[in-house]
Amino acid sequence: MDSCEVLIVGGGPAGSACAWALRNRGCDVVVMDKATFPRDKVCAGWITPAVLAELSIDPREYAQGRVLQPITGFLTGTIGGSTVLTEYGRIVSYGLRRCEFDHFLLQRCGARLRLGEAFHAARQESGEWIVNDAVRAKWLVGAGGHFCPVARQFSETALPHDDPAPVILAQEVEFEMTGAQQAACDVSGTHPELYFCRDLKGYGWVFRKGNVLNIGLGREHESRLSEHVAAFCDFLHARGRIRFALPTRFHGHAYRLRTQVPCVSASNVLLIGDAAGLASSHSGEGIRPAIESGLLAASALIESSDPATVVTQYAARLQARLGMERAETLSHWLPSAARIWLGQMLLRNHWFTRHVVLDRWFLDTKQSALSL
Ligand SMILES: Cc1cc2nc3c(=O)[nH]c(=O)nc-3n(C[C@H](O)[C@H](O)[C@H](O)COP(=O)(O)OP(=O)(O)OC[C@H]3O[C@@H](n4cnc5c(N)ncnc54)[C@H](O)[C@@H]3O)c2cc1C
């Protein structure tokens, strides 16, 4: 039987970040993932520069042979309404492809990899975890994303019973444009476009990353998502942003927004990333909290050998770092009757768009990169 100190289930950004930090301190780590890499993940692939800083990734090095689209501004507005162009004149974000980024992170993390192997079950034996009757580990880290099987197995103890966290349902398509399609696409790589739904319960995006186009839309608790996605595509065509037929097959996925930091541990188990439901309730940004929770879990594991201390430290640090987000999206600010009218007005305003929507909600400029 294979054995290790920490078994991480899930090799996405959360799992890789945690493994990388543990391996840097000499810990014996195994990452198990049901997929073989490179694998894709439904995601727009937008990151803030803090993500690269937190993992000591040099953007120039990463960009060798991979897509890393610098972003220096945004075009924002409402679907069907007017738009605002915000210029920063410097790099404030990047666009990347998850099939490349996740593979890169997993390869550099230095852990032993068990890929193409799904987590089925864990049982305890002499104070250690036996997973799939194949791996023995002191600690189990659940990094399996929104449908994480570890979170599910321990949901009785690890997550609140009536979890009130809102779930975002999203659909997107990402594809490499042909030469003719590039000529018929007015979306600029340096200026991604974000269009809020008229009721402010979600937004659509168009990201161009080099010759790759990513289009999607996410909404809270949405049962008629496909209709919203179709209406969004019609809008992009009507505005002339895209003048060619879009693929009809969009991929769906879900993630939970953080409204409070959930209880993220059971006996010798920690949950990180989407498995713990940590995406920003303002923007839906999930990669950065996934990475930060992975790093925080690793630091707690490195600093103490006492399970109770590890759990307390991890929960406290997560709370200090991610638990303070206020529920201040437009839809929370405004009563529903006033929402459409006031929302359209605010999103036409250059000051509000730059300082509240972009700086505060999407770029989180006040929060510097996590340094441990
Ligand atoms: C449409 C959409 C667009 C998004 N756009 C952005 C964006 O632009 N920027 C941003 O910051 N966030 C975005 N997000 C959120 C972001 O994608 C997630 O928050 C992020 O991927 C979370 O990382 P993770 O490592 O926790 O989980 P994941 O990236 O989901 O990785 C989980 C891993 O666990 C593995 N796994 C699952 N089940 C098992 C099992 N049984 N056994 C073994 N392995 C298993 C999976 O194969 C996967 O590799 C978006 C989400 C969606 C749905």
C-alpha cells in the first residue's frame, strides 16, 4: 500500500497550491485526481496578479508556450444597456487557459501524482486514513471542487447542515478562433467585457485570450440558464461585438459563493478551494481563494503536529483572510423594485464602475497578495 503524510484529493489550483507549499517544506504528499492532465475546467480563466505572486510564478516564464493575456482595462455595462470603458494603463489582471494553468501547477508542485484515479471512500485505521484501500495517509485534504467527494463523505461533520451559501450556475464555451473569426471579433484581449443581467443576479463575459475566445454567463439559483445564455449571445451579435455564429454547445458547471467561512474540517480532514465553497460573492473569482486556502492549509499542517491545533489554526487563518467579505453586490444593496433602474444608472457611472465594481469587487485591490 502507498503511504504518505498528506493525501490531497483533487489536482486543481487548490490542491496543487497546497501540495507545492507542503513539498517546499519537505512533506511527503500525494495528489489524487480522477482526471489525467492536461484536463480542462469550465472557467473564464481570469486571474489577478496576486495569484502568480502567491505561487512565486514569473509571468514571463509562465508565458513561454502558454497563453497569458495581459489585461489593462475593462468594458462593462448591462445586457442591452450602455457601456463604460475603464482604462488602467497597466496590467491589472491576466487571462489564461485552465487546461494549461492547472497542468503547469500540478507538474511543478513536486508531489507524487495518482492521476486517472477517482476517490471512492476513506476509512480510519489506527488513527490514519486508508483511501480506496490503496493509500494510507495521516491527513486527507479535500480539494475536489464543487462536487468534492471528500466534502460529501464528511458533510455531516464538515459543513453546516442548512448550507445557505448561494450557488452560481454558469455556462461557457472556449475555442480557438479561425483567422476569419478573429477578423469578425471586436473584443480586445486587453479589455475583457462584462455585462450584468438587468436584474443584477448574474453577469455574462467575453474574454479574448490571444486567439482564444471565452464566452459565458453565470447566475444565482438559475433554472432557465440556457435562455439567458442564448439572449446574451444574441445581444453580442446585435452589438456587433462578434459577427460570426457561435458554437451552440456550452458547458455547464457550478460553484458556491462564500457568505461565511464554513466549518472546513473533520477529524484529520481539511477542505480547500471550491470544496469549501470559497469563491468571492462579489465577482465569482474562485482561483485566488482556492490557492490561498491551499497555502493556508499547508502552513497549518507544517506548523503543528497536533490535529486539533492544525484545524483551529486553519479555520482561524481562513476566517482572517477570506471571512470578512461583505455582502455588497448591487443586488444586495438595492431593493428589487429599484434594482433595474438604479443598477442601470450606477453601471453607466464611470466613478462607480471603476472604484466599486472593478477595484473593490473584481480586482480586490485593497487585499495584497498572501505571503506566508
Ligand atoms: C463558468 C465558470 C467560470 C469561472 N471563471 C472564473 C474566473 O475567470 N476566475 C476565477 O478566479 N474563478 C472562476 N471560476 C471559479 C473557478 O473555476 C473555481 O473556483 C476554481 O477552479 C476552484 O479550484 P479548485 O482547485 O478548488 O477546484 P477545481 O478546479 O474544480 O479542481 C478540482 C479537481 O478535483 C478533481 N476531482 C473531482 N472529483 C474527484 C474524485 N472523485 N476523485 C479524484 N479527483 C476528483 C477534478 O478532476 C479536478 O481536477 C469560474 C467557475 C465557473 C463554473
